[in-house]
Amino acid sequence: MKLNIDFVKMTGAGNDFILIDNRKGSYNGISWGKLAPEICDRHFGVGADGLLVIGAGKEADFSLKYYNSDGSYGGMCGNGGRCAAHFYMSEHSVRQCKFESLGHIYSSGRQDEFNISIKMKSVSIDNIKRNINLYDNQVSLYFVDTGAPHAVIFIDDLPASLRQMLNETGIAGLGRTIRNHGMFQPSGTNVDFIKITGDRTVDMRTYERGVEAETLACGTGAIASACVECCVNDILPPMKVHTRSNQILTVNFKVDGTLLKDVELTGPAEEVFTGRYDYEIRVS
């Protein structure tokens, strides 16, 4: 049996998503975890880093569920949340909205025609430094939870052999090794490679679990990178995070000891195109 599914292709600073509006319950029979790998496939589907499903909200304007492109249920997605908020605010011609995700209420606002902000949960920077062995090298990194787990590494702190690996083959190999490292099991981690490029500015490249590849941007990764830069180098926000897509995500927060509060992520979000996907529902 085939079901026609209306969708919107969206991008948040190059982090791309397929958004499906299920507020009316029209697609309640779908297994989203099974649909995600099919519709997100870049060769045989629409193509995206992940699937956003919005539903009716109980205590907010709408609810949001996020699935990685491999079908796994993701944590909070910063860029995905901004895209979903952009969709809702554009539809209703409003400049603010709230949505529910993973038992938390998030607020979002339109800064201008292109930029959408989202208020995220507080981030703990207590005891975040880790030392792991990679290819017979001892490497220091910083592990933080920004709604999704992230291991943040300063590229300049890597041994010369690992920097050479990044220069020659990109971040996928080293990122995959860290993502699957025993220290972060069973769930694994996202991995952010950052480089300080100026005052309150860092370059970031992210290997995302669930996508199992480098993505052009990562919202929770940008927050993690900014938080680590603040913690390690005593830099106060706002921080500008330059992503692989050459677009900027801005991260702001307030420092309260080892807790970073009022965390806000701001950056571009836009609709790319709309479409209809013919989904084959297999009845067992």
C-alpha cells in the first residue's frame, strides 16, 4: 500500500532536514524510524541529515521528534529545532513560538528574515576533560551534553600524526573512531574538531552519529564548541562558530559557576522546496 506524504525540505546553516507536518494525525500509522533511512537517502530518497516530525502540542504550539538519517531516534537537534520553528512561524506569520521535545519546552524567535534563534537547555561544564588513546597517542578532549553528546577536540592540540591524518583524509576516519570509542558506549558521541580563528570565533567540523558522516553544520555541536572554548580559554560569549557550509552560528549564554544558563543558538534557516513522497507501507 502506498501513502502520499507531503514534506518540506529545509536547511539550517547547511544541516539539512525533511520536515513532515503530522499535527492533524494524518500519518499516525507510519513507523518514523523505518521511514527516515529511506526518505533521507541521498541516492534513492529525498536526501537529508535527518527527519523532523512535528505534531500537535499539549503545552506548546507544536511537538517535535527528530530521527537521524539511519533511523535512530536522535536527541535534541538545535538546527532542526530552528528549522521547525521557522516553518511554524512562517505558516502563522508570527515572530515567536514554543515547542515540546523530549519532555522540555523550547522557545524560538525570528531575529530577521534569515536568522532564527532557539533557547536551549543549560549546559554543565563540570569535569568535562577526558584523555583517550587514539592510534597509540594520548589525546585530550572535552565531553559535554548540549541536548546531544559531543566530544570536542582542539585541532592544534592533536599530535602531529593525527593532524596530518585530518589534512590528508578529512575528519571521517578519526571522527568515526572517537564516535565508537569504548569511553562513549553504548550510545556513542558526536565529534567536533575546532580551531580558534579569532576573538570569540572558532571553526568547527562535526562528525555526527546517526548520520555517520561529516555534516555541513551541527547546532548542538556549535553550542558544545562554544561552551568548551569558554571553559578552557576563559572566553566570554557570544561566540561565532564558522561551520563547514561557510555559514555562521552564534552561541550566547550566561556563566554561573560550572553551569552555562540561558543558552541561545542563532543562525540561518530556510525552506528549500516542498514535495510529495510515495511511501510504500509494507504490511507484515
